[in-house]
Amino acid sequence: MLQRIISALVLAPIVLLIVWLGGWWMTALIAAAIVIGVAEIGRIFAAGSLHPRPAVATALGLAFLAAVVFQSRTTVNLSGAALALAVIGALLAEIWRGDRTGSLDAWAVTLASALYVGGLLAHFVLLRGIAAPPLRPNPLSGLNLAPGAAWIFATFAVTWASDSGAYFAGRAFGRTKMSPRLSPKKTWEGFAGGTLAAVGAGVGIIALLGLPVSALVGVALGLIGAVAGTLGDLAESMLKRQAGVKDSGNLIPGHGGLLDRVDGLMFAVMALAGVRLIAQVFGLG
């Protein structure tokens, strides 16, 4: 536990600073995460006797990031183009190989690697650069926080609150297993506690950061973030259980690999980016 806390205290300020800076700092951080994440999921698949093409998966994962970065400069749907490129590119990589043994499996897991890691992580850059109304006066106004950075901080707050609430509620009250085969320690009581904590964090972070949305949106942030984060945890657990591995890697002392640390966040940022867009469409902020 001490090792986990030390790692979090070292890494969290660096990540928060880069999110605050935005721009190419943010893009570089996510690009590095995609490269590391693709390598980690490749090792998981390999442990399960599946062999994606790492160079192809990395390039396609970065293509999703590039589509998000350059989307504002064109009217062409670059995300759709990146998806088509991923499907076709992974297939062409198998066609060009001399030995096509296992090509169908390799095509599928190469495409899955790019989508799972690159497609989800790119939402951080999408949310950071999203057009949003200015923040209201708030206790942290002196930070000159961009609206997109505030939305990512809200995503962190909701997800971390959900994780912490679920951990402590699960230890105190956990009785009913949520998914014994995938994650034996997760309980429905822990999930309920995590959801309550996430809702509280969602409402609180709106006031703290001055996000121009209603408290109802804060409740939605908490509920959707808790559900999405839990599903993200279970999704990676399923991959690791199928492959027979404990962690995706050993990059972060006390936490395992990068994917072990951000699995819930990847699902949550995609879901909360959707909440942000829906709130804008319906005039809620």
C-alpha cells in the first residue's frame, strides 16, 4: 500500500501539470501512453497465445490520436477515416506477410489493440480541447484553468472517488460478489459506496472548478463515471484472466502496468466526454 501511495504522489502532480498545460504537452503524454499501452496489451494477448502486430497496432493507435488532434482543422470526419484505416491497415499487414498462419487472429487482436488503447486514450485529448463555455468564478480561479482541463480534472475526481469509495465500502460492508470469476474482490456493496462517492465528487468538483453546468450534470458525472470506470476495470480483468496474467506490466511500482492504473479512466473519459457533449446540446453547459 505504501508503495502505491508513493507512486501516486509522484506521478499525479506531473499528470495534472501536463493536463493544465495542454497543447502538445498533452498530446505527447497521450502518445506515450498509447505506445506503452499497446505494448502492454500485446503482452497480455501473447500470454493467451494470440499475437498482434505491435508496430501496426501502435501506428493505428496513434492514428486515432492524430485524428482527434487535427479534426478541428478540417470538415472531413477524421475519426471515421482513422477507424477505416485501422480495419484496412491491420488486414493489409496480414496480406503482406509471407507466412499467413494465424493471420485471422492476428488481424483481430491487432485491430482490438489499436481500438482499445488508442481509440479510448485519444478521448483525453478530445476532452481537453473541446469547445466549452468559460468557467465561473471559483476557488481555483487563480490557476487560469482552461475549460477542457477542468473537465479532465472532473473525470479524474469522479473516477478516483469511485475507486476509493468502492475500496473502503467493500472492505467494510462487502458481502455480495459482483463478478467472482473476473474480479473476486469487487462487491455490489463496494460499487454502491463507490457510486455515492463519485456522485459527491461530481457535484463538488463542479463548484470547486466553476464548471458552468448544473448540479444535475454533476450527479450524472458521478453515476456515469462510476459505472464506466467499473466496466473498464472488469474489461481489463477479463483480458488478464483469459490470458492468465496478474498485471499488464510493472511500469508503476505498486500499481503494475499503465493499463492497470488507467483501465477505468479510459472508459470513464469516453463516457464523460459524451456527457459533456450532451450537456452542450441540451443547453446544460
